[in-house]
Amino acid sequence: MKLFKRNRSKASYCAVQTADNPAPANLPLISSGRSDYLERRLYIALRDSVPLIGGAIDKLVRLTGSFEVRCANRQAERALNRFLSEVKVGPTGRGIHSFISSFLNQLLTCGTAVGEIVPYTDNSGVAALYNSDLDNVELRPSDNPLELKIFARRAGASVPVKRPSFILFSALNPAPGEPYGASILRGLPFVSEILMKIFRSIGENWDRVGNVRFAVSCPSDGSNAKERARQIAEQWRLAMSDREHAKDFVSVGDVSIKVIGSDNQILDSEAPVRQILEQIIAKLAVPPFLLGLSWSSTERMAAQQCDILTSELEWYRQLLEPVIEKICRMFLMMNGFDEEIEIVWSNINLQDETQLAQARLWNAQALETELRTAEVNCDQ
């Protein structure tokens, strides 16, 4: 086949249309004042500040699972599967799954994901896949309400891309008439800010309580009060400065030593933190036990939570299928194939396979019972 005989090592790539092209120093960044730019920065900072949110998104990406692409033509299927497993993704990645994982991660975090198919300069095939930075891409409504205009930001200005058919785009729950989607983190900055305030105050309180501070007081007896206070302070400092050996502090007179803040109690944070985490988990639709939270729940409740998570993952798969189909069709078209493809996803986890097998067994038993009943009725 011509595809396997072509020497790809000497072929060069086309320029990436959505790659980073920094503006000159005298030009401001076009994205610095845009609301979508600021919103993305907020969501990225939110993932970095709250580990629970970042861990939940990473688990959603991994649990989405892998897939296979099938064609009626076996030759086209072998060529396509080889391409999907070996295609270059960015500077370090390889394989379609590396591209899809980064694409879905961007989609969940920012609500919008953009990628690019990079062909060879002679248009003889697909050379690589590229996950675009949303700061380098601008989406605008077109005159046709069913289409979008895609612009690349170059030197502080936006210019239309020359080959929009090679751009991959997906939006998560976009508002009517809006090109950009909504992040699954929308609505979480408020509760996350409260959570960070609680954690910050806990850290400050433990810094104060853990590093104990003392109040040393003695009664004043007239003219030598200042000198006596200086001597007590000096001896107390010497007694507390030695970290390796304990020293005794000896004083004459009525001297009292108290720990600063020992009479105050730190507020219980368990209840408010759990309430906030429940709001975050309800938004992300990830069962608590998958995030390491040992909240009491029955086995039936855990199974229902897994069913809800499965429906969420099925929805994300439906968003990814048009992107995967476009990549596969572009490869087949460039290599002389005109074949219909079928994307077959793997089962989400072992529990799904067990339940499907049990359901098939029950259906077979029900069918067998129905056939026996029909035979008995016929004999009668």
C-alpha cells in the first residue's frame, strides 16, 4: 500500500495555525482585557488551589476510557489504527489518546477546547495533532448562525485562520448564540473562596498555637521594676533559646507564666468544610469515595452514584466523538479511502462488565422460560 511505502522522515509539517506567537513588547496582549480570558485564568487557578477539584477532573478524564475505530475495509482499518496509535501529538505526546485526554481536560476546565490537525506540506497525510492554547484562538459568530469564524492571535491582532477545516473545536453546554462553552467549574469560585478562607485561618491558628508564645508577668515593686523586667526577660530568652536541651527558669517573687491564646478554642471546621465539599462534589458529579472522602454511605447508594457518573461519562464521550470522527475521516480522505467509521468505546469499569453479563444472563433465562411456556401451551 502506498501509505506504508512513503518516506515520512523527509516530509515537513505545515505551520501550526493556532500555535503561540507572542506579540512585540510595544503591543499589549489582545486577550488581557477579555472576560473569557479572565474566566479561564480563574478556573485554572481554582484547580491549582483546591486539590479536590483538580483530582476530580483528572479522574473524569481517565474514567472516560479508551476506544477503537472500525471500518468495513480491513486495509483502511489497519492503516487507521496504526495512524491513531503512532500520530505525533504536540512536542512530546504520541497517539490519539494523548490528544483526546488533553482535549477533554481543557474542555472540562475551560468549557471550550480547540485542537488542530497538522498535515504534511504536500497534503499527503496527517503529520501531527496539536492541542491549542485558548489564549491564541478567538471564536466569533459568523454571518451564518450555524457556523463560526476562527481567528488566530498574531502580534496583538486577530487574523482568520487559512485552513479552518483543520481546526477541531468543541464546547460544553454553550449558551444559545454563544461560541464559547461553560466550564463544569462555573459556580464553584464562591464556595471555593470560603473553603480557602477556612483552610487559611486553620493554618494561621496552628501557626500561632503550634509555635507557643508565652506571657511572663511579675508585680511592680517601685523603682527597680524596669531593671527586674529586663533581667527576667533576658533569663527567659536564654532558657527558651536552647532547642536541644531543656533549661529551667528560676525567679524570685510572684512571677506568672501563661500561654498566649490557651483560653481560646479553635472553631470546629469539620461541618462547614463538609458542607462546602458537598457542593463541589454535587457540581462535579464524582462519587466522594473516588476522591478519598470516607463519608458513610450504603452499598446501594454507592451503586447509584456510579450510575450517575456513568451517565456523565457517556455525555462526555458524545462530545468527543465528532472530534475523533473528523480526525479519522481526514486521515482516510488524504490516503484515498472513503469509508464509514464506527467508534467503539470500552466499558467504563469492571463493574459495568459484571452488570452487563448479569443482565444478559437474566434475559437469556427469561427467554428460555418464555419458550418453554409457549411449548407447553402448544402441546395443550
